Amino acid sequence: MKRKIAISAIAVGLLSSINAYGAEDLSSMFSEGKTSGQIRMFSIDRKYQGSAGTTTHRNATALGGNVKFETADYKGLSFGTAFYTTNRIASSPTRDATLFGTNSEGYSILGEAYLQYKNSNTTFKGGRQKLDTPLAGSDDARMLPNLFEAYLLINTDIPNTTLIAGHVTKFAQGTFGRAYSASSAANQLLSVTSGYSYSDPQNQVGDFVNMGTYAINQKTDGVSVASATYAPNKNIKVQLWDYYAYDILNAVYGQADASWTCLLTDKVHPFFSAQFIQENEVGKKYVGNVDGMYWGAKFGAKVENLTAYIAYSQTGANSSAEASTGLANAIITPWGGMPAFTQGMVTRHQFLAGTKAGKVAATYNFKDLGANVSATAYYTSFDMDKNSGYGIARTATEPGFDIIYNPEVVKNLQLRLRGNFPRKFAESGSGDTGWDEYRLIANYNF
């Protein structure tokens, strides 16, 4: 209740400012506003190598994107709104659901509608908006991103430091969440550790719903968040986040990044990053006992146009008694956000309990050869414990690539070709599941 009163007090103060001077300049606020957006075409083709030797081929192509309008600010006050849409233009009978909404059809949504007020080094932003934080994020991997209803205060009074405090009340799942289902306990576990609902990710797309209702089908008071980020220079950054999901869990995320110039040659720029997540149940413990611990590290170097790194992560293991659901020592992330150094393009098993994951990746930029192209290749491996919740120990792998081309002849156009090839993504006594997937994406920003 105190939280709701505080948010209401902030809103009243801002509305008082509008009444004082906003109305007489309301016309200029809108006439001097900006329109921006993106047109996106997304085509995906996946051929399964299914369980017990069966195969399934699915594909789809969608056209959509977003258009956004932001008013000019008047004495720090501004408004913003954005409309998102996805529409099917082609598909196989077994269409890929991750480009669409419920029943694999197109849909549209008023995804952003917010008020923003800036005063000196403090910014308030409240309403529907896009968030990108470590454990609650847009996850813009298919047609439409995850979106949130949130109320945030951001302050930069302390030198080199950004402080954030806020509360998130609602979540609108993007299209990527439809990759998961609640058809079995194992699928529920995979969904909730990969950034989506434990209850029904297939049919919650496109609507703003209570944070708890979305995550576990239990209405809650949402998620309060606080963070501090310190970056004294371009080579060092430290951040700490706390997410208090009422009656579900408390999650702490930390990350430190450092880069430097090699002592032997200034052409080599090494970098190192470390991260951790700790989760514990709170309040009514709607998901039961939770005691998840994850840590990861990444080391690499940039040498002129080539950047390469290796990464490793590990999650605490379940006991045999905790293996029935797999949740106890898993890292639960139902609201998007996927900061793990070891995640694949689609394989996100690094948060399952008792998983040891590794990744190697390299990116080369061809700009010095006269082409505005960057190409990435990677390989991930996930060694999973038998008590992870799947009932079987296995090692899943995923190699893949990502090629991005920005043609000079069409300004603001980006063409992207991506591929991923998981093996043993899921495994049972009757066989395992993997696939070959290709994505062609065209983004035009305006």
C-alpha cells in the first residue's frame, strides 16, 4: 500500500506541473514532437530432427514493426506512445508460432504509452514502456518485443553512477515467448528458466497482465527493482540489481566488466567480465522453496576488426528430492531479460539446476575490406545434471552464425541472416530433439 501511495504522490505532483503551465504550450509540445519506428520483415525456417527419428518442417514469414511518437518536452515534461504490429504474409501448414500471437495469427498492440519528466539529474518515467534490464527485458528476438507497465526513477547526481528505483506492475509477452509451452513439467521448467511463463506462454501473448498472473498464474503486487551502476571510465563498469517479486522470489544480479590495452602491443585489447545471480523465495512462496545460484565469466580480446571470447557458467545442483520440479536451484526468469554469457541463440539451458555451460564465439567486421558486414560464429555446450528436472543427464550443444549487412545504397536498412543448429535440445528414452534453423530479417528504421 505504501508503494502505491508513493507512486500516486509522484503522479499528482507531475499532473500539478501540467496544470500550471502545460496547457498553454500543449500545441507546441505535439507540433515539435518526433515520429520514429521500424518496419520489420522476418522469415524463419526450421527443420526438426525429432524424437524417435521423426521430423517436422515449419516456416513462416511476417511483416510488421512499430511506429512511435514522442512529444517535445516542456520544462522537462513529455509524453510518448508506440504502436506495434505483426502480420502473417506466408507460412507452412505447421507455421512457426514465434512470429505471431494466439492461434498463430497476427495482432497489434499499443505497446508504449508513458509520461516522462526530467528535472536536473533525475528522470521519472511511468506507464507502458520498453525495458532492458538484466532480469526483465524486451528480448526482441522475433517480431515483437516484451513490453512492460512500469514506474521508474533514474538519478545521476553521484559522479559516474546511475541509480534506478522503480516498480513493474504488468507484462506483455512478445512473440518469442510462444516458443515454449506448458504441456509438461519439463516444458514448464524450460520456459520459466528461459525468460517466460511457468503456466501458459503460448496464449498470453499481446496483452498486458499482472506480473504474477503472467509468471505463475497467481496475482501478486508486481516486482520492485533497484540498481546501482558505476562506470568511472570507458574500461570499467560495475552494476548491481535487486528484483523483489512479491510472494515469489527475490533475485540479485551483479556484473563487473573490465577492458584494457595489452602491454606488448596496442593492437590487442583484452576484456574480462564476471556475473552472478542469487535467488530466494519470499512471502507466500508461490513457486515453493527457491535457492538458486548462478555464476559466469567471460574472457576475450579485440584485435583490430576481430573480437573473440570464451565463457563458462555454472548453476547450483538439485538434490534427488528436489528433482521433481527442478525449480529449487534453477534460476527463474519469467519476464524476459537474458544476461547469461553462455546462452545460445535459442538454447538457454544454462539456468537449469546443475548445469555447466561453455561458449566460444568470434565476430569479424569486414569494413576495412570495403563491406559494411559483420559475421559472428559461435558454439555452446550445456552439460546438464540428471536432477535438473528433466529426469535424465545429457549434454546439449548449439553451433550457429549471425551475419549483419548494412547496405550503403539504402540508408537505415539492415539485412540479417542467422542460423542455429541445436542437438539434444531435449532428450528422453525414445530419442532426442534438435533442428536446423535459418532466419532472414530485414529492419528498416525511420
